[in-house]
Amino acid sequence: MRAVDVARSATRNAFRSKLRTTLTVLSLFVGAFTLTLTTALGAGVNDYVERQVATVSTGDILLVSPAASVDTGDGPAEYDPDGRQQGGSAGPLGAGRLLNQDDIDAVAAIDGVSRVEAVSQLTVDWIAASGDAGDTRFELTVNPTSSIGRSDLVAGAQLDQDTARFEVVLPEDYVAALGFDGADEAIGRIVTLGYADAERVDQQVEATIVGIARASLLASGAGANAALVDEVSAAQAVPGQPRAWPLAVATLEGSGTGGAVTADDIATVKDALAGADLAGQTVEDQLGVVQTVINGIIGVLSAFAAIALLAASFGIVNTLLMSVQERTREIGLMKAMGMSNGRVFGLFSLEAVVIGLLGAALGALAAIGAGTAIAAGASQTLLADLPGLQILLFEPVTVVTVILVIMGIAFLSGVLPARRAARQDPIESLRYE
């Protein structure tokens, strides 16, 4: 019997007992459906996170703050008038302390750091469109890292950090509120920002809209360029009090090909920062915690899929063992007519693979159909505030891999029944009642 004939025969034989095969296929269907959805969820979320990171960092910056205190001594620490000021709350890297000028100078002196910029704190109370629409004021939050980051733009351009002109990038939902007909129409328009200075006197400053940004996982609020940040933060600084900053951004020099920053470069600078009682993290480090949690959830969901596939594998074993028993005389006849043990083994193994292919393909196709509908609905409702997030991303390579893995599980499940069939004695098989 030729290989093609063996494949055809295996496909026909897989459906001799339609009910038994259907139940086995359904159990594989559940596993394939769940596994395809969980891998798509992981791909979608991680793709979105990576794209958000790309808008903020090219991998050459470290976010620097005072190191978290690890003092285990008894009682509170003694006050040092020349030490760091205390911030309002603990930050992601430090313990609520603020950087001082000595810290900024220490970072700048580290080998491998080309530039360091302190991130100033500023508070803007309101924004209004200059002109006729200026009577309506809206609350506004300015992202403190906008002067060193990039925005995911809908229209316009990134902030110019070298110009003396005051510039802002506004979130997309401010366009209609400020009376503009669209994002493109808002570019170049003047807005008025209101804030209170250090003496609680109301002040106003005008700025030009240069960009309209989508909502982002990493950057919330409006963006302001360095000139505007310096203007407002200087006015809000308390006279006589030393300047202090919650965060600084260190730009690294790369030693890799084309000046690329390598993992060794980052590790070297982090070690130097630790020696200065400072801590540094890349944007990827901070998001690594988020991705770890997401991957953990996906792993739990995938475990349920694995359990379903394990149950399905026992179903395949049971289906084929019963098939071997029912076809004992047929096996004896095939072997008596010259069919080799290898061909018999291949015949029953292919039956398992056919069952696996059918369950995996149907489950994957159903997952793609249902997942596409779910993702489209979620993007318009639950995830409307995160444009660009495709919660379920079905990558062809991943889907094919899931199908092949399930076919492999089916093949392994069919090995025992196939070996039993291949070892049948033809004379004894022909006598089987």
C-alpha cells in the first residue's frame, strides 16, 4: 500500500465511529480554541506595550531617582539639612525623596552618560482657547516627562525642545472641547494656560498647539516643551528653597554598533548610580512588571487549555484502542496480504493526526472568528480610551504553531494504539472473533 493510500485509508477510518470521533474532536476543539485565544491575547497586549515604549524611548535613556532606603536600624533617620528634600509621596524608584543639584551633577559625571535633564514639577490649573472661546476653561494636567518624551500623535509634530516659543501637545479629547473642528484645524492655534505661582497669585501664559496626541498607556495629560516647563516651574518654585526634582532622565552613550546602547552599557551606568545612592530604570524595566503580570494571567489561562488537551489525548488513546480491537481481523488480513508493521503503525498514527488536525483547525478558526468580533467590540467600548490597542492579535505563525502542537499531541497519543496494532500476529488476528 502506497503512502497516499495509507493517508486516504487513515482519513476514512478516523470516521468509522462518527460519534466517538466527534466527541474526541470536540475535546481537542476546546483546547485549541482556548490556546489560540490566550496566545492572541498575549501577542496583542505585548505588541501594544512595545509600540508605546517605542514612542517614549529608543532604549538610550534611564529614569533616575534617589534609591529606596534599605536602612534597618532602630528609629527614624537623623535630619540632614544638606540632604535630600522629601517629596509628597513615594515614587516608583525612590522612597518619596527628591533629587538635588548634587545628585544631578553626580549623574552627569558618570562615564557613559552624555546628558542629564531634571524633570520639573509644575501644576497647570486650567486651559482655554484664546479668543472668542476663551471664556470656557477646562482642567488640565501636564505630563512632567513630556519635555523629554515623545507623543503618539494624531496630527501635528513633536514638541521642539530647543525653541524659546511655548508649545503644547494636547490630548485628542480636548479638540472638540476647545471649539476646534478637528485635530488638523487645532494645529498652530493659541491656547491660554492658567496657574498659580509660588505666592498663590494667578498667572497666565499663552502657548501654541503643535500636536494632538492619542491616549497612551505611558503618557497621560498634555505635553509641554522645555521652555514652557521652565517658565511655569520657575514661577512656582519657593523663593530661597533649593531646587529639587522627583526624577531625572539620563541619556546614555552607546558602545555598540552605530553607537547603539547595549545591555552592558545600561548595567555599567546602573552600577555607578547605585554607588551614588541613586537608582535607574529603563522604560522597559518599568513595563516589565506589567508584562510579567499579563504573562502570568495568560499562563494560567493556557494551563486550562493544556488540561483540556490532556483530557483530549486520553480520548484519542481510547478511540484508537477501541478501533484496534474492533478491527483486529482486518489488521490480520492486511498483514497476511503483505502489509508491513511500519505501514500498520503509520495507518493508525495517521488516524490520530487526522483527528488532531480536525480539532485544532476548527478550534483555531472558531477562536479567530470569535476573537475578531470581541476585539472589534472592545475597541469601541471598554478599550475606547486606548486607541491602537488590538487586544487579540492573531499572528499566522502562532496559529499554525498551535495547530502543529496539537497535531503532535494527537500523534503521541496514538503511538500506544498504533504499536499494539503493528504488533498483532496475523494468524491470531484472523482467528479473533
